[in-house]
Amino acid sequence: MTENERTTPIRVLIAKPGLDGHDRGAKVLARGLRDEGFEVIYTGLRQTPEMIADAAEQEDVDVIGMSILSGAHMTLLPRVAELCRERGMDDVLIAAGGIIPDADVTKLKAIGIGEVFGPGTSIGQIARYFREHARRSA
Amino acid sequence: MTDLVPLLAGAVAGERRALARLLTAIEGGADGVRELIPSLFAASRGAHLVGITGPPGSGKSTLVNALATVWRRRGRRVGILAVDPSSPFTGGAIMGDRIRMMEHAGDLDVFVRSMASRGELGGLAGTTWIAAAVLDAAGYDPVVVETVGAGQSEVEIARLAETTVVVEVPEMGDEVQAIKAGLLEVADVIVVNKGDRPGAELAARQLRAMLSSVGGRITRQPPAILTTTALDGAGVDALADAIDAHRAAARAPDQAMQRARNQLRRAAAEIGVRAATAHPEWEELVEAVAERRVDPVTAAERLVGLRS
Ligand SMILES: Nc1nc2c(ncn2[C@@H]2O[C@H](COP(=O)(O)OP(=O)(O)OP(=O)(O)O)[C@@H](O)[C@H]2O)c(=O)[nH]1
Ligand SMILES: [Mg+2]
């Protein structure tokens, strides 16, 4: 199937790993993506990498989007990528949003994080990226 | 095209990824789903199919979470399908039921899958029940389907479940009369949830009085009426008991016949519509009906082959 032939909505898991903060940003993103035609599975706050991988597996999502504020991104994000690989979910696009230093972004991309969106990225940009990079067929 | 036969074999053997991918294929109406249905139903292990419905925010997901805790304690593996509406404008959806069920994250014997209704006219019930059959074949029992209790398709899903639980809240007040007809039609168990709020017992009593005073001929067993507090689990053991107890009643021959009738009616309607719209003369007959050269009933009969 090519991109244009895809007839079902792209499924996106939105999660907030780590122990910090609120999930206002994640909720805004979830609503925005819904309005862009995505099916968004919202799993809320305080997710461990294991919980995120479990949910992604059961929901068979095309994309995992993680909003992360804490400094723990260099442990949490690689762990999610690793768990996905272990479970044969290599084709799932993994993306993160948050304030992450450029040097870390480079490292994260090298280990399987597709993209890191900084503050101020529009939902339209994120939606476009997901449409272009999410796996094609079921 | 994904070959679905190995996915079914994998799901039956307990592979969660295979199960998840098969559900995606079914949801998306992939090629091959139709051919899979006979082996899918043959692989059924007889799971109890439980529908949970009720107004938005009444606590359905929280209650499913609490029920899963009780069922896990009783050694059952629980399959959950949580259905949320798709936006009619964008086709997108937000599915948040899972948040309430995080207590079971990491428990491999609880499988939660969110499904968007995808707005297919009447297609929801069909797809959902094929998905439920997959969870059954994968060894989950009970299989629980949560739907928002609004609209015809949800009522239909309830009709296809073996045991339907309708979740209400103490504040239903004047709605009681309005709910009555719908309740009687589908509910096997009625739950007044949020029992920690004032008026829950009163609401349960009113419901009992109302249902016992209904005139006319009732062929169904009157529903059990229970009070729960899903947040702390109060009353949930009793609810699990009531659901489990209803399984036997649901499988009595007359009830099984009724459900089979509903399933067949739905399948026949879907097949009829599909056959009609795929008929080479469909467009021609649409035009003919628009121009009043033929009436819609005669045209439909021709399309499904009842008239030449
Ligand atoms: N006080 C109280 N609140 C409850 C109880 N059960 C659920 N809630 C709360 O009610 C709200 C809605 O709960 P959900 O479980 O999401 O309700 P739902 O019926 O699944 O909602 P939808 O799927 O959106 O229709 C949440 O804030 C819950 O915490 C309860 O027994 N008592
Ligand atoms: Mg819910």
C-alpha cells in the first residue's frame, strides 16, 4: 500500500513518561491530532517505558508520541525504542516533544527516535511529519 | 496484503503482537477478513461477551478497570474493547478509556484495545463483534466491550452482547423516565455508579420501583440493579457476581436463539446493503428512483435479486 492508498486513520499513542508535571501540553496535542484526522490513544501521566511499549503493542499504533519535560529523556526515550525493537515493533515511528539539547537530539535520532519537536512546533508540522513517516500498511 | 491466517494462529497461541495486528486488520476491513471468519468462529473458546454501556462520564472505564481487578483475582484473563466515537468532521478520534485502566498495565492477562467507531453506517457493531471473537479465540474470558450509550449503533452492540450492563449515575433524576424504554430493551444489569455521591441508593430504589411497575408484556428477565463505587471498588465484587450469574441465563436456549436472531439480522442487513450497492444496476436504479420511474422498494428488491 502506498501513502495515498491508506484508507484508515493513522493510530498514534500519546504518552507522558516520567514523574514530572502536568499533561496539559499532551492533551492539547491529542486534540490537535484528532482534528487532523488521527486516531489518538491517550494514556496520560507517569508512564514507564514498559507501560508505553505494552500499550503500543496492544493498540498496534503506527506512531508513539511522547511529551517529556524532565531531564530523564536520555534514559526513558532509548528504553522505549529498545523495548519496541525487542517486541518486533521496529516499524513503529517514535517521536518526542520537549526541551531537549541539540547534542542529545543527535544521539536520540541515532538510536531510533524519529524526530524531536522543540517547543513552539505547530500541530500542523507534527501532523505532516507523522503522515510522511508513519508506516504505511496494516 | 497481510496474510491473516498466521496472525490468527499466533493470536490463538498467545502472541500479543499477532493479536494486535489481527485486530487492526479487522478494524480496517482488510482483504482476507471475510475468509477468516469461519475459522475465527470455529476457534471460539466460548468467552462470556459482556457489553458495558451508559452515558458519557458515568464511570464505565473506571468500572471496567475495577471489574478486571476482581476477575483477575478470580483467575480470569480479561479482554477489553473500548469503543469511542470518531469525529464526523475529520475522522479522527481521541480514545481515553485506557487511562482509567492503567492499574492493569504490565499484566499480560489483561488486553485492552481502543477502537474508534469510524462512523461506518451500522458497521461498528459488525467489526466490534468480530474483534470480540478474536479476543475470545485468544483465550480471554470475559471479553468486555465498552461503548458510549448514545445512539442506535450502541444499542445494537448491546443487543449482540450476552450480558449487557448499563451504567448510570445518581444524578439521573428526571432522565429516569426517558431512560426507561432503552433500559428495558437492553439491560441485563443496571449499575448506579458513583455510589459515594448522595442519592445513589435512592436512585437505585427508584429504578427498582419503576421497573417493577412497568405494564405490558415483558419477555425478558427484569434486570438486576446494583450500586457501585468504581473508584474504590465498593460493590464491584457483587457486580462481577451478577455478571457471571447472568452468563448461564444468557445461554438458556431462548436467549441464545434471540441473540442468534439479532446476529443474523445484522449480518443479513449488511450483506443485503453491500450486494445492492455493488450491483451493476445500482446507479441506474438510483437515477430511476430519483426520477420516480420506479419506487424504492421495487428497486431494492431487484438489487437483492428478489425481482428481475
Ligand atoms: N465520585 C466518583 N467518581 C467516579 C466513580 N467512577 C468513576 N468516577 C469518575 O468519573 C469520571 C469519568 O470516569 P470514566 O470511567 O472515564 O467514565 P466513562 O463512562 O468511561 O466515560 P466515557 O468513556 O468518556 O463515556 C472520572 O473522573 C472518574 O474518576 C465513582 O465511583 N465515584
Ligand atoms: Mg470510558
